[in-house]
Amino acid sequence: MRIVSFLPSATETLYELGAGSQIVGVTHECEFPPQARKKPQIIRSSFDPSHMTARDIDNKVVELMRSDKDIYIVDENALKRVSPDLIVAQGLCEVCSPFTKEINRAVNLLNGQPDVLILDPHDLDDILISIMDVAEKIGKVREGRKLVASLQTRIDSVRSMKIKFRPTVLCVEWIEPLFTAGHWVPQMVEYAGGINGLSTVGEPSRRMDIEEAEQLNPDIIVLMPCGFDIERTLKELPGLASNEKWKSLQAVKNGKVYAVNANAYFSKPGPRTVVGLEIMAKILHPEASQHIRVAKGSYKRISKSLG
């Protein structure tokens, strides 16, 4: 089976299931595992966000959506050349990854030949189900069950932590303008022993006002701009950090603001989301989570001067 992945998390899942050799095309964002970068890129962004500010990126996306222009571009020649039997895509967010428009275009280009698997996870349970959906579709059920069982064991390990209190947590998915993180992130907070603020399990991320953060006045703030790593997040922070209302938050005053590698562990609903859950546990309950190991540099406590 020749597979094209329109979704970075699906690419990760396919490799975890041992199907990396069957992947014949990916998106420009499929960077993990490193082998994925060598695959033909069938999809790319219509603009280069690497040197744009968060505000500029948001403005560009809004502009493209309002004018019904493409956020993602399908390389038609490359797609025809690899001629996939299966396209794995998502139905969750038209901004984060190729969506309905791109999927339909690809299928039409190939005269309706490829099978299409649409993944639409909204929480951690759905993410595990999505992994099994992929496994079943490509005939890797045994491998899928083994992977899901391993991930479930790690989830259960986090949930079984002995904690004395539950801090109120605000997870920020975009800095300028402010967005609060939705989908699976509120559940990650709850499983890691926190009280999630300003968003609901399974619901989309949404724009928020700084006044909402003031009213919540969280114990801990976790910055996880969609698709950003820690370094990129810190570059975006000074504007928000200079806001007097932001400075008034107890999490900021107490130095309890953290940045995480959202691109790797929080933005993409795949196997590494469980690493994100473990990182959340380390942030919220460092003592209770001592038995949990996460990669060095996967999160960073921000100094009060920057917070």
C-alpha cells in the first residue's frame, strides 16, 4: 500500500506502526521522525511563516480564509507521480493542516482512485482511537494494539500520581492575539492533576481576552503556541510580558509561567501527545512526577522578568 500523509501526526503514527517504507508523500510540516523529511513533499504552505510574527501569521490566515484563498498548496505533479493507494488526512482544523478542500482536490486529481482516511480526534481517547484506525486501515492491527497499550500505560501512570492539591492552569495556544488551548489540552491538564481554565475538553481552541485571564488568575500558565518550539515562543513573549494586566496575574508574579515545545508534544494529535501529558505532569507536580522521564529542554520555566 502506497500512503500519502496530509497530517504530521499521522506520519508519526505510520512510522511508529512500522509503515514508514510505505509512505510515498508527506507535508512540509512532517519533520518527525527525521526520516520523514526525506519523503516527497506533496503539500506545502502558501506562505512562509518562519520569519513572521504571531500577529502577522494570524492576520495572513484570516486574510486567506476570508478571501477563500489557499492556506495549503497541493503539488499536483508530485501527487500524480507517487500515485497513492491511501491518503491519511484530518477533519479537525483547516488552519493547522490540509483540510477538506485539499483532500477533495487530491482525490479529484487522481480520478477518485485513492482511499481516504479522515482522522478527527478531539481528546486523548480519540487520539488512541485514531492510532487504531490507521493501524486497521493499513493491516497493522497487532502493532497498533501494542502501541496503544504502551501509550495507555503511560497515561495511567500520570493519572495515578499522588497529589495534594490541583492548581488552576491556563494554557495559551497563541500569544498575539491570545488564544486558549482546547481539544485534548484541557484533558491533559486534568489528567496531570490540574484544574483547566477557560477552555473545555474536546472543544476547539478559541480567542480569549486578557480580562478572562485576570478573572481566572491562574496558579500556573503554560505557553504552547500552535506549531512553535520554546525558542520561537520566547521570541513572541515580550509584547505580552509588557502588558500590565498580564503582569498582575499571580502565576506571572510567582514565576509560574512555562513554555513548552508545542510543535513536538502538544499541537499534533499523535503518539507524542502522551509526552506532552508527561511534560504537563512535570510542570504541575514536579515532586509527584519524579518517576516520569521527559526529554531535556522539552519545557522551560520562564524568569519573572520575561513572564
